[in-house]
Amino acid sequence: MRAPKLHRRLFVNGLFRAGIYGLAFGALLPLFLILFDVFRKGLPVIDWNFLVSMPRATGETGGGIANAIVGSLMLIGLAAAMAVPLGVAAGVYLSEARKSRLAYFTRLAVDVLQGMPSVVIGIIAYLWLVRVMGKFTALSGGLALGLMMLPLVVRGTEEVLKLVPAHIKEASLALGVPHYRTVLRVIIPCGLPGIISAVLLGVSRIAGETAPLLFTAFGNRFLEFSPLKPVGSLPLTIFTYAMSPYQDLQAQAWGASVVLIVLVLATNIISRVVITRWKIQF
């Protein structure tokens, strides 16, 4: 190959690679700018008292977001308790009965639920629980978040179990193990890291939702552990404090934003690590 032609091809290849890097950096730049702005304004507010103290009366300086942290953890726990068993069971069924008519309509329903706006899910939870019970509760907020988390768990479980090698299942069945025990003792344990990652992705999806909680959990400035009463949450706290005319509450909104971002980023990173290690095993 002639040297000028080789140099031209290398130049075009380098130019193309630089363009790809530039586009990737351009896509990540807004994220870095947002994170930089949030951490710049929120980190000075965060200390131990901010994380373990209760909010103070409106107009007073100081206080913390302990009620919001506990409320968010409670809502995520309720949502996971509702979505994980049903989602894993549905995902196992879809992976085992891939071509059945019920599986087709189940996938269709899951896809429709996944594309439904969060505010609509909040209204549905309001009609199902809040109007029936006559009050806002953490249980209704957990239901709304669980409905949002369910499609991710279902499709994640289905796709992960499809990746389990077929010869593992065939070996178990060839030894005379019943089908249900093969699913429970062989297939699900093989796909367990992927299922956990799907659950963590669902948690990161619902952790920052605000709209459904406006119709369900409603918010609470006091520390509450009962699922039958309103509870605070980090998204609601950020929404309320950011609209406040008091600068101290606005600063606390930035601090709560940092805590929420760290929570979401941590769950995403953990899920990615679990997925990577699971793929290496296979």
C-alpha cells in the first residue's frame, strides 16, 4: 500500500475517532455540569446534624432531613415488597412460557405500564387506596412506586433468565428433577445476580419520583414509621423546600438533592457491577 494512501486512511480514522470522543463528551457534559452545580451548592449544607435532625418550624434556621430519609427508605421498601415477588414470578413465567398467548398479553401489559406517566400512576393509587381509606398513607405511596418498579423487575428477570445456558436446565431435567424444582433450585440461582441488578435498577428508577407521592404519601414534617400515615420523602422535601421563599430551606433543598443523587448513583453503580460480574461468570 502506498504511503500517501496509508497516511490518508490513518488521518481519516483518527478524525473519526476524535469525532466519536467529542460526541460522547458532548453528551456527558450536561450531566457533569448538573452534578457540579448540585454538589457545589449542596455539599456545604451536609453534615451529621443535617442527616439526623428533624425539620424546624418554618422561618427558623437549621434542621435536617431525617424524616425524609426514613420516609424514602420506607416507601422504597414497601414498593420493593410489592413489586419484587410479583415481578420475579412474572419474569420466570415469561422466560419459561415464551410463546404462550398469556405471555404475549403479559408482555404487552408490562410494556404499557412501563410507558405510563408517573403522575397517572399516582392518580390510580389515589383512587385505589387514598379515596377508599380516606387519608394519605405511606402504603399508597409504596403502591404507586411499586407499580412503576414492577415492569423493570419483570422484563429484567425475563431477559436475565433467557441468558442462562439451556444445557444447565436440560441437565437438571435429565436427572429426573421436576420442572418446578429445576426453576427454583437451578435457573433462578443462576440468574440471581441479574435479578438483583434488575431490582436495583428499579429502585434507582423510583427513588427520585415526586409526582406519584403528591397524590399518595403527601409528605410529613415529623418522623413517622407507620405505613398507614403520611410520610416525608427526599423528592417531596426537595420540591417543597425549593419553592420556599426562605434561603435556609432552599439551601437544604440542595443538600437533600445531593443525598438523593448519591443514593441513585450508588444503586446504579452497584447494579452495573453485579451485571458485569454475572456476565463474566457465564
